[in-house]
Amino acid sequence: MADIDLLGAVNLALARAMQDDKTTIVLGEDVGANGGVFRATDGLQEKFGATRVLDTPLAECAIAGIAVGAATQGFRPIAEIQFAGFIYPVIDQILNHASRLRNRTRGRLSCPMVLRAPYGGGVHAPEHHSESPEALFAHIPGLRVVIPSSPQRAYGLLLAAIRNPDPVVFLEPKRLYHALKEEVSDDGKELALDQPVCLRQGRDLTLVTWGASTTEVLSAADQLETEGISAEVIDVSTLSPLNDDPICASVEKTGRCVVVHEAVRTGGFGAEIVARIADRSLTYLLAPVKRVTGYDTVMPLPRLETHYMPGTQQIVKAAREVMELS
């Protein structure tokens, strides 16, 4: 057991998966000799060889296509896209083939592949490096969308994604790569997919989030506690398929909810969560559900990035408004 950050946990999980299953392969741009642009695959080619850790051309659609083909032939490919901003050519292969393969072949074939990508803002990168496209992938039937929020959860969720028989898009919040360290045991134990988790118990208000926004949400919960407001924090973890049972159970307990994400507001996945709450738990609500999100624009250049992403004080303000409305 060692104290490692989220990036180290991803590397540890990849190495464990490759050690445990010789059909597991890693492919992507610069993942081999250079160990990846963020060094998530550092040392893997040295340990497992160039036939299992493959450097590819700069062609995202080809990377995904190779992964789909390999998955149908008994391999468990893990494809890396360097930045989520470069992921859009991949949608062709993911939507038209990977997500449909089980249904198309009536169960004769499956597609056990993982598509990894660093996503989100917070590292002052140029345009095309800071997108939060999770809602695009969550809209595709037959595809899992998983987002970790800590080193421990990154290790366990990535192992579960790799071992899953169907395709998974695994989005890694890059501003959490080095944000905190936790004790992570390399025991090969996976965490349950499709299961939102309660990061903090509360009685007055439910805060729902995922990925890097958990940092600001937990900070907001701490501040609200000093004001006498007890906030429960739910980390969605798997956006698709969405298990809304824990979310609705929490809302039915507290009667109030704020949903937080850094992706654009219109069509953001928070809207789906609000709709689920309206469908199942409307009569329990003591106030309308609020969303705290990014803006309906491209992530601005580095100096305005912190103004774009939801901050602790925005979340606290929304929580106070919900409390006052009830």
C-alpha cells in the first residue's frame, strides 16, 4: 500500500490488469516509449513489451477502430486519447460499432474495450484541451461512462471497467491527476460500476456531482456545515447507465438538491439527473432543484478558466438559495 495520486492510481491499475490478463493491451499516441502525454502509461512498455503497449499514429478514429477489432478477437484493449478535446473522431467507431456490437450480433460478440481520456479544465491548457464531453457519450445506448473522483476510486473503477464485457469510456479529470494522494493498495480489487456513492452524510440538502467537481462540492459542504446546513454529497461515478436509486433516496431524505458539473449547462448531464428526480421524487422536494454548471460557451483561454468552472462559493450560494426557498 502506498500514497499515490490519481495519475499513479491509473498507472497502477493498468499494470495490474495487464499482469493479471495477458489479453489486455494498451494502445494510443505516445503511450509506449514516452509513457503518455501525462505519463499514465509510464513504464508499461518496458514491463510488458511493445506488442502489448502499442504506439499508434496520430489518428483517433483509427485507434478506436483497432480497439473495436481487437475486442472482437479475444483481446481487452485499453485505448488512450491524449485529450478529450481530440475525442470526437472516435464517436464514429464508438457509436456505430462498439456500443452496438452485442445487440447487432444477438450476443455472439461483445466489445470489452476501454477508451481512456483526460478531460475537463483546471490546468490552464489551450482550447481543445479542456472540454467536458461526458453527456455526449452518456447519450449512446450500450456504452458505459465512468468518471473517478479520487485515487482509490480511479484504481478500483478502472479495473472494473477493463474487466467489464462491454465498452466503457473512462474519463479522467486531469486537474485531479496530482491534486491529492491517498493510500491505494494494489490488491486487484475492483469497485462496483453503476453505483453512485455517498461521500458525506447530511440531512438538509443533497449535493450531486462527479469527477473533479467533487473537490469544490466537498469544500462547499464544509462551509455550509459552519452555517448550520448539513449537506449530503453524492458522487455519481457512473453516468451511464445511471443508477438513480441512491440519488433519489438522498433527495427524499433531505428534500433539497443542487447538481454541480463543469460541462456546459444546456444539455449537460445534470439536466438528466434533475429529470430523474422530477420523475421519481418530486413530491418529496421542499424547493426546486438547482444546477451549478459551466457556461454555454467554449472553455475560455487560461486566464478566464477559473471563472468558467463552478467554484465553492457558487455552490454555497445555490445551496443557500435552495434552503431559503423551502
